[in-house]
Amino acid sequence: MTARLAHERLQHGLRVTLQPIGEFIHVSAIYLGLAVLTTLGLSLTLPSMREQSRQLHEVVLAMFQENGGGYAASDDVDTLDWSMPAELPRVPDAASPSQAAGEPSGAPSSVPAPTVDGSVLAEGSAPPASGAPTPAKPGTRAAAAGQSGAGGGSAGTRAEGTNSAVHDAQGDTLSFSRALAASLHDQAIPGITTSQAHALRSYLARKYKIASSVSGALVRTAFIVGRDLDVDPQLLLAVIAIESRYNPFAESAVGAQGLMQVMTRVHRDKLDGSGGQAAVFNPVVNIRVGAQILSDCIRRRGSVQGGLACYVGATGPGDGGYGASVLAERRRIALASGIPPDKG
């Protein structure tokens, strides 16, 4: 009897001892399986993530190199300079009067200066005032009927002068690094007061979670480009908000890229003079090209609402609420900044 009782107690003790060990082994096997699955998943995804991170790093470095290249746009572009070209290459006219008169080749020639849309000024004439529409020559910023906007299609045909530079109030070539430096030094933005600029950059920085200095640089760029192309700068800021939420590296499922979601394969001609297709990630270039497309759309459709529908690629009577969203954001931006929106 005593032996039987001792045997039962021994079995009970073994069960009590082995049960937690078995549970521990069971849980360990589950976690080991999860670790193996996680390792396999990371081994498949990390290489592509590393490549994307490397490309993003190269783009960011190139963007802040004012006078240096560093990101090859395509086979036909050696380097990319994120600062806009200071001047266009001047091609001598075969029938130039100076050559006909026998002037030496080294003599300075009077070549008309290009404007922001690629048209030229007559010799001795003054450039147009900031904010005034620049007369376009035939074929410049022309648009073909039935083409759509940058958000879902294409707006505008191949335009001459699309590689022209954007200049700030001092006449210097505008680049994002210069706009950022001006923002850091709190330089005034032409056309608005300092308090309005501060309110606007603060609103954008808080709502879209971007640095205040970057917000100020984008505001400066939008106002300079908007005045040059006769487009409401606050409308440009609203389009950027709806299109990319101020992510300069955003890309849609259909290939629209950058702040204003420009279709690079459609508007490659507008990017060639600024460094190729990779320049679409340069905020200054993207805003200039997007503003040019939007300006073409508004001119074709005859109103801001129609231009926004064209920009997003809507061909029917509705645009899916895109225009209403942009105009609502423009009203919020105008309310925050105290700057009345341009009529249109």
C-alpha cells in the first residue's frame, strides 16, 4: 500500500514538473516560428527598401547642391543642378546683322533676354513688372484640345522656353537652396507683408507637418512663380496641399510626381532645360512646371474651376470634387494668412 502511494506521488510530481516545461517549449516553438517568418519577410523587403532609401538620399543631397550635379536624370543628362540655369544657351543667328557686317566673332552681340515663359523682349524694352502676365509667342505654353492635367493626364503641348529660369525680386536665379536661405533669414516676400508671410508659413507648417523654414521657402517660391505666370500663389499652395500634402517626393499610381504631381513622361520637354526628369523632385522646378500647366488649363477653360478640372484630367462635367477641395483649401489658406485670394 505504501509503495503504491509513493508511486502515485512520484507520478504527480513528475506531471507538475513537466507541464510548465512542456508549455514553455510550446510557446518557444511558436515564437521561433514567428521569428523565422519575420526574418524571411525582411530578407525579401529590405533590399528594395535599402535601394529606395539610397535613391532618396541621393535626391536630397542633389537638391541642396546649388552649383553641383549628382543625380543622373537620364542617359542624355550628365548631371543635375538643382539650382535653376542662370541663363539660356545663346545660339548665334546664321543671318545675324553683326556677322553680315563683318564684326569679329568675339564681339558682344545683342541677344534678346528670355522671359519666364520663354518669350523674348525687344532690344531696349524693359521687362514686365512682377505679377503682370507675360505675352506668349505663338506655340509657347500652347495646349491641345482634349489633353488633361498633371494629376491624371497631361495639360499643354510641348512648349518653347520651358527651360527658362525663375528669378526672385533681386533678379537672381531662384533655387530651392536660395529660397530656403531667404526663409531662414526671414527675408521679405514681394507682394505680402511680413506678418502675412509668417501667418501663412505657420499655417502650412502646422497643418502639413513640415519645417517652418521649408514652408517659408515654398511660400516664397509659389508667390514668385505665381506672379510671373499670373496665377494666384495661394491657389498654387492649395493645389500642392491637395495633390501631395507638401511631400516633394510623392508619386501617384499613374506616375505623377512631386509637389504638384507632374506627369514627367508627358511633360518631359518642360523638364529638359532644368535637369531632366529627376528635376521634378526639385520643389522650384515642380512648382514652376505645375503652375505653367495650371495656367494653360485656366486659360483654355476660361475659369479657375474649369482649369482645376482640366488639371486633374476630368473630361466630363464633374471632377470628383477635386476643384471644390482645392478652392476650400485656398479659402482656408487665405483666412489664415489674411491675404485675399486673386479673383478668377
